[in-house]
Amino acid sequence: MVTTLDLASFSDPVTRRTLASLSLSVAKSKRIVVVTGAGISCSCGIPDFRSSDGLYALVKKQYPDTILKGRDLFDASLFRDPTSTSIFYTFISQLKQSIDSASPSRTHHFIRTLDEKKKLLRSYTQNIDGLEERAGLIGSSNQDVRASGKGKGKLRVRDVRNVQLHGDIHRVRCTLCSADLPCTEEYLQLFTDGLAPDCPECTSRSEARLARSARPLKIGTLRPAIVLYDEAHPLGDDIGAIQAFDVSRKPDMLIIMGTSLKVHGLRRLVKEFAKAVHASAPPDPTSTKAQAKNWVGKVIFVNKTPPGGEWNGIIDYHIEGETDAWTHRVEEDWRKMRPSDWEVQQTLDEDDSSAFKAMKDVVGKGIRKYLSLYSCWAPMNTNGWINAGGKKPIAPGMENIPPALVTDLPTVPLKKRLRSTSHYTGGDCSPSKRRDLGISKTKVPPDERGLLFGDATNSPAKSLENEANKGQVPIVKPKTTGMSRVKKGGSKKRTKA
């Protein structure tokens, strides 16, 4: 059974606790798939399709005699009749003008927040307004994600953050050569008049053939690049590959917002994702591991109208109310329960020294490894390094370093700063210390080398002679007594002294 929670009855404690639990699940999830419909753009001034004041009712009211049902204006069979084709072009032109003046809603920005927090696996939308891309999500119709080369796919899968299941109203496509072009003001003016502009690429090829006297080619017309009912998507194979890839990545949450789930292709996509999400939940809900991960495997449906009976066992929770109100509630609960997810490091902006700019201080791994080798020093300014008290100041010391100073780190190993009052800083230190301090050796004068390099350190005669030479004491040669042996020619002789 689907559990229905009414946002209007937030005073009910059971509803409040359940909504808070779902908000915590969103904050803890890591691979969220979001599927959206026209309901998330209603607050932007763009009508949905099936409500009482939606596009179908508006079309039926504006063209009561020509169009039997509003759905007929979005069916591929309308191109068979020139009158219905002209009405379709006029209506699309009016719709695009209202879309151009709209701004993304809170729900669009919430999906962008999930992507910034690295929690969004991918977003799938039925909308053709392109407001997701204006909020910051790159869509599948963007030319920057088109694959170049001879690959099988036309899209770079990892670059697409928002898959546009029904095309984009801001682009046009040729009915003959399938050329994809932006919708300019010139094309939009012709659509307003109920006319289809000629394809410029077909025209250039035909003129090139006429220039070489060949027969001209048929020229196709441009139409809005949106996908109608009973019409194949030009990027259908790529979208199918993206969907299969996302299912294999084991999403842990599915959020469906602003859609009635009436389109067959969307119903099949939602069921496949819901099956993958439920498979990620622990098999035994009573185990300790399952209780610790009770946030995994939830399928949430946010819409004014409840889902049909076929969604029992597929959708877990139905949030009845506006999508903007629910996303605002989730973001508030998220900030309260997990404030660390929203912290931004404050760093002084070099361009404006009078104000702080919120930005993350990114330090390369090489710099951190370099500083960890000399953890007793921390860079503070361009003049030098100060001692950090022997503690590792890698995180505190690197907090407020401007990016320019990080590049000024010395490239030689740092030495501890020596105290100026130490006896090791003078010339009396050891040779290795002198070499590190850059103190050159001082040569001893020859007249002062007596004690170190003299003939005999303990010779009284030499010392007295030296003192006499200085004029301090008279020379008195001592008398020698006894016998002395003198070697001469290898024989020994006794002589009297």
C-alpha cells in the first residue's frame, strides 16, 4: 500500500515525524534518481497538461471547432493536415514566449542542489521548457554533450545530468534531414504566423547543386524539436542506454514529482527504477544492519493527485501537495539534522581585501605531503615560517593561505629556526653546524700555531726561549749532567757531558 502524507496537516505529529524521516533519507542517500513532469513548472507560470487550467483545456477553449481534444494538438498525426499544423506552430510559439519569461522554481534548484552535493544519480524530465538547464543541469539536448567521432552513441553519457524525454522547445529540427538547430527569433516569428521556415542546410545543399548545373534537392521545413505522441525520439537509443546504465549503478532512492504517470514510456521507466531501488534495501528488515540503513530503498511520489491502484507496492510514499513546498521542507530539515553538509569554508578574497568570499580552500596533495615532513612549521606570510609549537598544523596552518602564497613554498628542505642566544650560532660550534649555518673556517695565523703545531708541547726550553725572544726573561741554558748515548755510524760511545 502507498502511504499518503498531506503537507497541509503538518501539525499532526505522526505526519511530521514521517516527513522528517524522509528528509533524513534524502540527506543520507548517495544515488538518487529524480523523475519530473510539468507540475514542477506550474509555479513558474507555465501550465501543465491535464489539470483543469492546463494546456489541453486551453487548446480546446481556443480552438473549439478544429481540435476535438487537447491531446490531438500534441499527436504526430497533426502534420497530416495543414490547418492543424498551422495551429500547432502558432500555439507552440505562444508557449515558448511564456517559457522565455519564466524562471526556475524552487524544485529546479533543489534538483541542482542534489547534484552539487554529489547525491544525484541523474534527472529525467518530461518537460520541454529547459528550466532544468537554466538552473544548472546540463540537458541531453545541449550541444556540448554531443559525442564527436565515430562512436555508436550520440551523447556522452557521463556529461548528461538531465535527460529530456520529450525534447526541447528551444531547438528546431528539420523534417527531412533531421538537422538540429537553435530556435531563433526569425523562426519564432514564422511559427507565430503559422508558417514553417525552410531548413538552411537543405537550402545550402540544393544551391550548391544548382551552382554546378545539377538538379536541385528537396528542401525540408523546420519544426519544434519536441517529441509528440506516437513519435519516436531522435535520441531514443542513447536515452535507453543511459537508463540501463543508471539501473546497473544500483540507485538507493527514487523521487517522482509533478507528473500524473499517464504516459506509457514514463510508467515503464519508473517501474524499472523502482525495482532497482527496492533491490538496494536490506533483505531482512528486522536485522541490525537493516535498522541502521532504514533510509535505503524508498520511492517517493510528490503530486497533488494520488497515484492509481497499479502503483501499490511500487510507490512507498505519496506526498500530497506542491513540489516547491515539499522540497523547501526537505532542505530545512536537512540543514537542521546534518549542518556539516552545508558548511562552507571562509577564505579571504584577494581581489577584495575588505570582504570575505565563501570558497573552498583547495591544497594539493603534494603540498600537504611536503608540509607533513616539516610539521613543526606553518606558513603565515611571505617573509618566513613560524613555529607552530611542535604540533601538526596542516589543517589550521593552511586555513587562510591565499592561493598565490601556496606557490611560493620553498623548494629546499626547511630547517628549524635556530635561537639567536644559543652558543651554537657563533663560530664556536661544530664543523657540521658551521657548514649548515654558512660560517667559513678562519685560518690560524702562523705565529699562533705554537700550541697546536709546535715541536714539543711540554718542552721548557722552547717555552723559555720563546718568552726570551719576547723580552720577558733572560736566556739561561741549563747544565747537562750524566752520560748520554749518541748514535753514530751504528756504534755506541760513552762521552762525558
